Amino acid sequence: MRAQAGTESLNLKTWRVTTAVRIFTLALSTGILLREESVGPAGPLLAALVLIASVCSALEWGALAWTSPLLPLGEGVLAAILLMSASEQPALLAYLAVPPIVAGVRHGLVTAVNAAFTAALAVLLTMAVTPASAETSRLIDAAPWLLTGLGVGVLASWQSRSVRTLEARQAPYAAANQLMSQLHQLAQRGRLGLDSAQVAVELETALRIHTEAESSAVFVIGSDDSVGLLASHGEAAALFALRDQLAQTGSTLPDVADIPLHGADKIRGTVLLIRASGWTDEERAEAQEIADEFVLRLDTAVLFDDVRLIATAEERNRLAREMHDGVAQEVVALGYIVDEIETLSAEPETRALAASLRDEISRVVTELRFSIFDLRHHVAEHRLSGALAEYVREVSHGSELRVHLLLDESGPPLPSWTESELLRVAQEAIGNVRKHAHAMNLWVTLASDSSGITLRIEDDGIGNAMPRDRHWGLQTMTERAERIGALLTVSPRPEGGTVVLLCSTDAPPPERTETHDHQSSTR
């Protein structure tokens, strides 16, 4: 709010200066007319100048006019044409100095010079096309005011450059501050639903019920032009690749309705509706009307997801830096102290306790290192499969845990926020196995196809992975699964150990096999 208030304060001060310039000039001209007792003949012309000044001041009050240098140029042209085409009123020619001064205060040197030049050009052109104004004396009367406006405008641009520089630096933050303030107010009132998955489910359900479609799917186009599946029912997701193939040939399917989601500037996604009875033009138009009602909410939610992912990544990196530079360094320093005690002490009991404490400190340092890695690890351009492979390599490095990794991403690309949530669930489950299960083997299976998503983490450890007081790992994994429309279950493994299974609502849980053609083992 302080950034927005600061920008508004700068705008207000500048507006007051430019408005004062106009009022002073009009007051000066009015005083000269009163002294010469020629207010009556010059009254209509004076009123026209007052109207021009009022309109320009009102426009300058808006944010758009602040960034537009065309306003003082237009004001100068109008004033020049009006003054030079009417009957001679030398007292009112002072207004020719106003546009260059306003341009200098608001926009700088270049705009001030352009405003003076365009006003002078308008004066010459008006005198050329209007015989009544083609007098050298009128040009002589107008020239001093044009030169005065140019000089004062140049000086004003020099004096106000720091204000313009500050405003230019604050403008992006002021716009962002205003947007975040609006989001904050809406969220406090409970009127803001920015869960993209939930909005997509509502859109898919509304269209499917209204059109009696047998299956449906909602796809969105991300900021990187990748296409992600947000919600589906039935086998509609499997037709996405077919739709791309048909789009290249320009053909269509009679039983498929392809409903585009039109954003403000481009296509934001598409909804596929499949029905064996086919579609008429009227039914497609009705479906389009329903989709148009949801597209703004969906587009906003997707953009908010991107912002939230960026903010979350920055916060995780900040926490990782704090842990590395703070707690981790202090624990390592304790290890040096324990080493010193073990070296200096001659008592066997003290040395044994110091060695035991040193081992515990080494374990804590290892856990901190894994925690920092968890915080910094994210899904990059190599997709979720690459991030998972990198993570299990790090977990298995330097340990006796043997990891069996099975990856099968044959379906449409997942949205970035869905991949991020899946990675965090996998990290928590794998971390629990590494720290508590005392397992020899860990199986990590990720399957993503047209029917849904399945993530399976199982081990052959001691089992008993039930929720405990003041431990929030399982609850956090459940919440993450719910955010992407999936279910998470934790159950005992028949051969011993624990199975953590995450499945989207349409995905059947796969049967794990001990060997597989595409299975890789890491130790």
C-alpha cells in the first residue's frame, strides 16, 4: 500500500502543478482583458480555452494520461488553431505557453520541445489557410509566448526529472500492489475461488450435465504454451492427441465437440465433449456460452497458480539459504567442539560419549542436507519424471537403500502445479522411508496416461506408517493430493513394509511387479 500511496502522491503533486499553470495563465489573460475592457468580445474564445484546460486537467487525473505524451501536443494544436483562427485577442495568446510547460513537467525535454514545435507549426498552418489571420503582427504577438513556453518547459523538464524517474521505477510495483490489494480484499470477503482444478471440475461438470455428454475433458494452455489436463470424465483425455491430429488435417469428428476457451488475447484452452449421438450447431453454441461464463475465472485461477508456484519456489529457496547459512553452520560448529573434547579428554567414558555425540551430529547434518535439497528441488524443463529420477539418485547416494524406479508418462502433459504437488508428495513419502522404515528396497512408480495419474511409493521396511500426534507428514500429503483431485491412501504391504498410493479419481491402481522392462534400480 505504501508503494501505491507514494505513486498517487507523485501524480497528485504533478497534477497540481500543471493545473496551477493552466489556471494562472487563464487568470493572467482574464486580468489583461479586464484592464483593457475587452472581456465581452473575447468571452467566447476565453470560454473555449477554459473548456480545453478543464478537459486536459481531467484527463491528466487518470493513470492512462500520465503515460501518454500526446495530450499536451494535442492541447497545443487545439489552442493554436483556436487562437489564430478567431479575431485578434493578444491577451489570450499567453495560453500558447501552457502545453510546452505541461509537457516538460510531465514527460521531459523531448516532449516539451515537440509540444512547442507542433504548436508553432499549427500557428503557421492556421495563418496560411485563414486569410483573416495572415498578419505579421499576430505572428509577432504569438512568438514570445511560444518561446516562453519552450524555455520554461525545458527548465521544468530538468527540475522534474527526478520525480519522473522515481515514478517510472515505482509504476510496475504500484500496479502489482493495486492488484494484490484487490485480491486480498476479495479473499477476505470469501468471494475469491482461485483453485484452477476446482474451477475446471465445475466447468467440466456443468457442460457434461447440460449437454448429456458421455465423457469430457478440460485442457488449458500454460504460460510456456504447454497444454495441461485439468479435469476429465471418462475417456475424453485419450482423444486429445487425436484432436491435434485432426486439427492438422482440418477435419472433425461428428461425435466430438471441441469448445475453445477464449481469453482476452488468445485461446486459453479447450473443452472436449464426446457423445455418440453427435452434435448440432445449436448444441455447440449452447456449450460455448456455458464455457464463456467460466473462462475468465479459469484463466485467472491458472495465472494465480503460476504466481503461487513462483512465490513458493522463492520462499523455499529462501528457507534453504537460511538453513544452510544458519542452523547447518551452527551444528557443524558443534561438531568441531565435540571433536576437540574427544581429543583433549583422557577419560574413556568422556571420549565414548563424545564419539556418540559426534555420530548424532553427523546424522543431523545429513538430515539438514537432505532438507535443504528437498527445499531447492523442483520440477524443471525435464518434467516430473526427470525430477523424480534426480531425487531418488540423491536419496540412494551413500546409503544402503536400493531404489527401483518405474516411470511411464504416456498421457497428455500435466500442468506445472500438478507436477509440483506430485513431486512434494513423493519427496515426503520417500523421506519417510529413508528416515523411519529401515528398508532395504524402495519402489517408486509414476504412471500418467489417458485414464489418470498414479504415484506409488512402497518399501520393505518395518511398516506401521500410521499418523502420530504432532507429525503432519501424512496430513500434508493428503492435502496435496486433494488439491489436484486425487486420493491418497497408506496401507501395509503384504510382504512387509508400507504402500503409499496416490491415484486420480479415474485412474485404476496398478499392480506392482518385481521386474519390468523399463524399471531401473539405483543404489
